[in-house]
Amino acid sequence: METTLPQGIEPKVPQEEMTLEQRIAAAKLLMVELEGALTDGVSQLAPDGSESISLYRADILGLEAWLKAGRMLVIVARPGLEAAETLATRLGASLRTSGGDKDILFKQVTWENEVKAPESVYLGRDFDDLPALGLAGLAACPPEAPLWVRDMCHLVTEAPAGRGAVRELVDRLLADYVPEEV
């Protein structure tokens, strides 16, 4: 005997069985690890103790496009990095600091933004990002991430961290986006 569902009700697909296209289509929240994905991981230390980071303009334009599309952006950085605060303020993004426990941070961010895990994207590249990558609906990393990180991700960018990885990911996420008429 075949069971039919009422019209408009579809069975849920477990997250593990979602296709890459379904993961991309579901994306509402993007979490980007600053020094692992948005930069190449190099920071400059000035004699006065201040730090600066180098950002790739195309990556910033990608994040601006993401926000303009009405999506949510959270930049993840280590505590005390003033450049991260400046960047988040300039973009109008949220900044969350983490010295570890990125799985807890991930759960807090999704809960606060009322986003389900399958609607989230996490872009990171190292061991400390693994807990969040494991929870994200779409886990992504740049190509220089260690093999064990790349193996955990649904998507590995061709462009490296700090040189277009963010832009490549955002372009892919927004490929089917059509802005509403003003």
C-alpha cells in the first residue's frame, strides 16, 4: 500500500543527503574565519604593538554583495584583533571572537540569527575550524587547507585564502540570486 502525503508537504532530506546545489540554495548565513580564509594568515606587527592585516579587494566586494543580497555575515576572529572590529564595522557585519570552541560559537550564532544549521555556510581552513565545519550546512575551505580539513568540506575553492577564496564562494552562493526591483 502506497502512502501519499497531503499536497504541499514534502519529506525532509537529512543534511548528509543534501546535494551541493541544495546546500548552496539554502544558504542564508555566512561565517568567515578572518585569518584563515579572508586573509592569507599573515599579519604585520608595528613597533607600537598594533597589528594590521591585508585584505583582497575582490573578497571585500564579494562580502558587500552578500550583504546587499540581504544575507547575514559573521566574521570570526581571535580576541583583541582591532582590524577585525574595523572591518566588521565598515561592512556592517557581525563580529564574533573565538579562542576556540567554534562549535559552541557556531551554535550561538545560528540560534541568535534564527537560522538552522543547513542554512549556514562556514568558511575556514584549520584544525580549530573543524567543529564549525562539521555543523555547517555548507562547509568550505581554501585549497591550502590541510588535507583532513579539505576532506571534511563540501566545497574547496580554487582561489587561495586572502586572494579570492571568499569572492569565489560568494559568487557561487549568489549565482542564482536575482535582486528585487526597487
